[in-house]
Amino acid sequence: MSERPRNDDPDSTPGPIDEFDEIVEAETDRDPDLAVIEAGSRTLRTQAGPPTGDPIPARPTDPEVDRALREVEAELASRWGETKLDPSLVRIEALLDILGSPQRAYPSIHITGTNGKTSTARMIEALLAAFELRTGRYTSPHVQSVTERISLDGAPISAERFIETYRDIQPYIEMVDTQQQYRLSFFEVLTAMAFAAFADAPVDIAVVEVGMGGTWDATNAIDAGVAVVTPIALDHTDRLGATPEEIAVEKSGIIKKDATVVLAQQPVDAASVLLKKAVEVDATVAREGLEFGVLAREVAVGGQLLTLRGLGGEYPEVFLPLHGAHQAHNAAVALAAVEAFFGIGSQHARTLDIDTVRRAFASVTSPGRLEVVRRSPTVVLDAAHNPAGAQATAAAISEAFGFSRLIGVVGASGDKDVRGFLEAFEPIFAEIVVTQNSTHRAMDADALAAVAVEVFGEERVQVEPRLDEALEAAITLAEEEGEFTGAGVLVTGSVITVGEARLLLGRG
């Protein structure tokens, strides 16, 4: 495996650009569609039946475009990775200033929180698009391709446009690099690219997800009229704080003067911090459970049927093709955010057109979030990576699928609360296959197995360091139950693990 170029800072870490590219690269000569990584993995395609789920565009098939995209990714990978946080907006603001402040060319909705940010962003985007607004969406991390992070009109920008955007602003990036103590980070450059691409499109509104935290996140260079805070829980505690209250202090930084802040249900101490910040900057507050919320929900084929209460009234019989109570709450938050953007609230009580709202929610997809990618046996992918996310996923799996026996495939990052994560799944996993993804951040499979044995017991834990072999082992265990017994496989633990599994299972 070739060495990635590194930042000139000896303490730097490479960023997860397209994290499994190096594994894929060796396979491209003999497997042009990149459907599988290893020869043994090809068995999965015939064993598991036809692929299902939301497609993510594969890497470009044009060799010249592919080569150029890899060059851009390598240059981005030479910078600080996303897990290194410097509490400063100086570099990103300097770059945006040179670029003519593209982030001020359109209004924005800014989203922070611990879990549910990407799904909520995609729902907001779908609603805005249904009302005939041209949208730009910036989310992270990506599931399979770095181009997913910057979307126009609901779809990832093309590889050609991604390359063009980077090359257009590259001279200005280098100019700022020479003026600062540290070079711009991977995430700072991607953020500037997104803002520039949105201005160039141009978009009517940008939906922007925070990368980490809020106050010092590069995306906080925008001045959004609507700030959204999804549920806050413990994650990135070494950088953001050890309690929900401390984490909320950092995340409250996106709440700007005279904005509207839409708050999902929060721990009491986190809510207190967010409300205090709103008062300080004269922001209008909309709280889930008070000003808006989920009035009713029932499981339906392929998702759930909701009755939502928005800021201006009720929205009955809304079908959401995503599973889990947490996605219903994300939908309520997304609806309130869009209402706030359109000026709907207690002072202007009215509802958005119900048919348009229904059509928008029915179109929502969220790859890698309780996504079914295979049948016979059913294989589900979910990017949960912390205890709170795992608890939500476990509850949704039990409610929506009713598996008679569920096999877990888990590959986690080494900086997460792995024990808490595994404990959330212990009641629903009959057996667990422990593995690891291809990145430097992946927790060693044997180390993960040691924790899993303490949680599940040795007889329920199998170790397969290679992800392709872990998938095959889990599918084999599920098939032992017979074709019609309702056994399934859940792949989880990391967005990177899910992305690589998606590729292996023919969704790349």
C-alpha cells in the first residue's frame, strides 16, 4: 500500500478522503466496475441476491477524470485530517475573503448536533427542492466518494466539477497557506470549495452541516438565519467536552444574532446552554415537544407514517421511507427548520402546502442509515458510531424488521466509546463478527474482539479482520437459519465501514 503524502506538521494525521481508494486501486485493472475488492468477495454478490438501496455514483469511468480526481484527493490528503481541530476561523475566513465571500451570496440553514445531522440535512434539502428552490448541501463524512459532500439539486457534484472547483481556488489556497502559521486543513479546503460551488451554481439556499462542534468549525464562517441543533450526546469528548453541557457550549456557537434556532429534544443541561445562548443573541427559539414535534407515528411498509406538528399547524399522513423513531424526530426538526426559513411561526400561523410536504418526505433517502442493500438474507447498513446512535439503531431494527436472528458485523474507529456502543447492540445481536476497515483510524480487530468478548461472551464473537471475509461469515451464519426464518445481518460501527461494505456488496 502506497504512503499518503502528509502535512508538513509532524503531528498531523492524513484525512479520510476516499478512505478505501488504496484498497480499490489494486483491483481496478481486473474489475472495472469496482463491485468487489477481493476474489472471495465476489461470492457475496451471488449469495446475497440482487442489490437494493439508494445508489451512490461510482468513481468516474473516464481514466483521465479518475486520474485527476485521485490527484486532487492526494493533495487534500496531504493536509490536516478532519480529526485534528484547531480552534480558529482565521484561515477559512482569510480564504473566503480572498474568494469574495461566496458564502454570503445565498441564505443558509446551519445544522449541528451529535447524531442525525446528515439525515436531517437531506430532509431539509428535499423540502426546499419540493418548493422549487435550488439547493446546495454540504455534509460530512462521505459514505463512498468525497464528491458526495458537495451536492447541487440533491445530487453529488460530478467529479469534473469537483476537480474544476478545486483547481479554480487552488492558487488562493496556496496564497493563504503562505500567510498562516499552519496550512489550511482538509476540511477547511472542502468547506471553501462547497461555498464557492454553491455561489457559482448559483443556489437559492445552502444546507450546511457542521463537521465537528460548532464555534470553531470551518462551516461557522456562514451567518445562517436558521440554526438547527439535533440531539446532543457524548462523542468527540477529547475535543468538545466530557458532558452534554460542555459539548453544547461548543455547538451553540452556530446560533447567530436575530436567527431562529430549531432545537431537537435535548438533555436538560445541554438545553439550558442552548437557550441561554439564544437569549444572549436575541434568537427566536423553536423547541421540539413545545413549538413543534411528532404527534403520531406508525410503522408502514418501507418506512413509517407520521403526523407532524409544525410551527404553523399539523401535517397528517406524511410517509417517510426511513426507519426508526429517531428519523421521525429528524423529520419534525427538518420541517420546523424549513417553516422557519419561510417565516412561518407563532406570529404567522399557517402551514406549508401539505401535498408538497408529503411529496418531499416521500422522496427522502439517507444512504448508510438503516439502508437495506441485500435480500435473502437481508443485509442492512447503518453508520451508527457512538452509544446514542447505536441505541437508536437497535430500537429501529427491532421495530421495523423483526429479525428472528440478527448477526452483527462491527468495525469501529479507535477513538470511540466502543464498549458503550457494543452494549447497546448486545440485546439484539445473536452473534457478532468483529472486523476493521482500511483506514489508519480503524480499531484493531483483535482489540475490538477483546471488548466484544467481555460484552457478548466468547461463544458469540467471531473475528474476521478483513471486511469482505467478515461479511461472508455473517451471511453464512444468517443462512444457517434457513431461507424463510427471517435472519439478517447489520453492518455498523463507522461511516467508513459502511461505505466499504456498500462497495463490497455491489452498491459502489
